[in-house]
Amino acid sequence: MKTFKAYQRANGDIGIRNHLLIIPTVICSNQVCNRIVQMVPDAVAIPHQHGCSQIGADKDRTFEVLAGTGKNPNVGAVIIISLGCEVVDPIALAEEIRKTGKPVEVFDIQTVGGSVKAIQYGIELAKRMKADLDRQERVDVPLSKLKVGVKCGGSDATSGLASNPALGVAADRLIDDGGTIVIGETTEIIGAEHVLAERCVTPEIKERLYYIVDRFEKEVDRMGADMRGGNPSPGNIAGGLSTIEEKSLGCISKCGTSPIRGVIEYAEDIPETGLYFMDSPGNDIECVSGMAAGGAHIVCFTTGRGTPTGAAVIPVIKITGNGKMFAHMEDNMDVDVSQILSGTMSIEASGDAIWKEIQEVAEGKLTKAEILGHQEFSINRIGPSL
Amino acid sequence: MAGDIQAGADALVVDSKDHVATALRDLNEGETAAIRRGEELIEIKLLDAVAFGHKIAIAEIPNGTEVRKYGEVIGRSTVVIEAGRHVHVHNIEGIRGRGDQAVKEAQA
């Protein structure tokens, strides 16, 4: 059995980072959370725009993403900071995250007595919890426990020809070792869904895949607009991608060649072993945040145009097939596979280089996004503000 | 989908069913591009400048044709596209995600 060094969690999960996460239940708590992380090095906050004036499935989605991010195995301990009157229930959120066995503290600004007292209280709590986390050490864990998301953003024509097929090779390697891959971006399989549908392991999963694409396309119809210009974006078009179909057909190779074992909801727990499809928007940050909330340890992110994207609780490995862009934006890029296009390196060998990078990042090597402090986080919204 | 690329080509055809090649460097109007298509290397004189990553018609594409890349349909031509032309948003359109056409159909 192949192993690597990671943090063993009480519930059997493994973490490849050991973050102290500070969660605001509502936008009103953002500033208190931000002040606390300024005073506690390496603590991470996930400020967001949500948590109040929401109902139904939209409110539930915010709760699920906050809970999922707290439950992500890269998070060792959590502080939840509430205002005290919002719709996201901070106690229910704490209880949900505590199911993992990790320490969770919760308080609200109205009870503590305003921002200054909340910041002071939060800093003291965070320093104590962080000290406990810092005493934990990595141990040998099975490589098969690793869950990796695959995503592309800021795509150009090199994505479909080089970086996505190379990432697909790495995805196949992880699944060969018993691990898990999740692909998302329902928008960006429009025009290519028939190719993925043939790989679904049951007729029900195939039907579900067609259903989520159809549901999305109907939303576009309802908006009365041509997707082109929104997706493919102006940058995609400048990079040579003419239609959503062309973009989609270039996208899907990033998940490799394994059978699709399930279609899961946005932010839903990613099952163990094999390839899964998460119903998510193509939007980079919403998609990556959904994968993190589903329990992904890492996201591998291909780009041709170049993007700094990181994520709050998981490393994001940036991969490009565009050699000019790599040289131009090297501080944001982790792996250059542009030699595929010059014909000097095979897709297979490039995929192996990505697979090696995944394993090194899993054992603690920092990605460029982590070094630069990119901790983007956003929650997909499915209802109006009240 | 995409396969390994041999050195020495200016553009690449991904699949034998494709109408287009992808430029592997910035190509000038009037130059003759060496295009890799499977085992063969075909030469096409370019009628437009074609930037790195953009597409070239490798044979004449009639108006209204379902245009293929990766062996799959990426859109439909909106004019006759001659071999050697730049193929992009000005001469092909998407078929999917067309809420604009759904509105037109509803009004008709």
C-alpha cells in the first residue's frame, strides 16, 4: 500500500494541511474575523457575503458550504463567529462540524459586547487553539485517502490541447492508486456531456448528468442571452475559443479516462475512490469552494490565460500549457507543461510531472497561491436576497 | 481527444474528422503553414493572420456546416469559410447555451 505523510483525523479522514479556520456565519461578522487572523499567523478566515436575508435551498446551500469548509480534513480546528441575529444558525453549524471530532468554538458579537471585545476574545481563543494544532505531527497515511478536484479557468486553446489532457493522466494515476477525483463545472460540459455520459457506470447516473446540464441550459434560456461572452469569456475568446462547445470539449479531458461513479450536488461530501461529477457553476472560486466544502484536499487548476486563484483551506496547484504565460506570470504558476505543444514532451510524461507535484504538495510543499496568500472563497447563490 | 504533438508543425489537427487546425505559433497572412494531421503534414496558404491557439480552416467549409474539432461539433458556420481562413466568432456560432435564440423562438 502506498503511503504519504499527512495529519490523521479523529474520524478516520486525513488532512494535508492543519488550518485553524475562522468562520463568520454572516457578512456582519467578517471584519471581526479578519482582525483576528491578522493577529494569529497562519489562521485562515472565510469572509463572505451571505448568512442573512436568505431562505429555503439558498439558505441551506450557504449552511452546507460553511459546514463543509469547516469539516474539510485540512482544517484542524474551527472558531465560528456569529453576529447573533442572522438566519444561519451558529450552534447548528458548530454541531455539524463537531461530528468530525475536531475542536469547534462558537460565540456571537452581540453577547460578547461589540467588535473590540469580540476581536480580543477571538484572538485569545485562536492563539490557544493554534498552539494545540502546532503540536500535531504528520504520520504515514494511505495515498488512497487523497481526494483531488480538477478545474480549469482562464482557459485558452492550450488548455484543451496540453494542460487538460496532461492533468487527465495525473487523475488516472491517483485513481489507479485507489484515490478520488472530482470534476465540476456543469456549464463547461455543455456540448461535451454525451462524451462523459458514455462513461457513467449506471443509466441513473447518466440520466442525472444529462438532467443537470439541461437544467442549467434552461436557466440560460430563461435569461434570454447567448452564453458566448459570459462563457466562453472575453479572455477565452481572445485565446482562440469560439463557442461553449469548443471550450467544453477541451475541458473534459482533465478528469482522465475513469468511469464516472456518481453525480453529486454542489458542496456535497465527495465519496471515496474513483471519479465523481459535482454539479457546480464554472465560476472558478465558487467551483473550487464547493469542492473544498465536499472534502477535496487539493484542487489542480489548469489555465492558459493565467490566474492567481487559490482557496481558503486547500492548496490549488496551477498548471499551464501556455509557455509564454508561464514565463510572464511565473509567480502564480506551479507546473509548466507547454513542452507538449513544442513536441518535446509527451502528454504522459507531463501528466507524471503533475502527479509528482500533487504528491509533494500533499506532503506539505506550498503552492504558489499559498505562498502569495491567495485564500479565495465564495458560495454559489441560488436565490434572491430578501 | 488530444494526442501527442510532433515537433516541426505550425498547426495541429486533433482528430481526422476535424474541419480546423489549431495554430501552434502566431501565423501571418500569406504564409504557407505546415499542418500536422495524424501521420501526414499538409501545407495550406493562409488567407488571414492566425494567432497562437486560434483555428484555421483546413478545407472549404460550406455555410451552415456543423464544424468539428476534437472530432466533435464545436458550432456551426455562418458563412462559407475558405481553406486557410481564420475560424472564430466572426464565422462560426455556438449551437448550445443560446438563450438569445430561445427568446426569438418564443416571439415567433
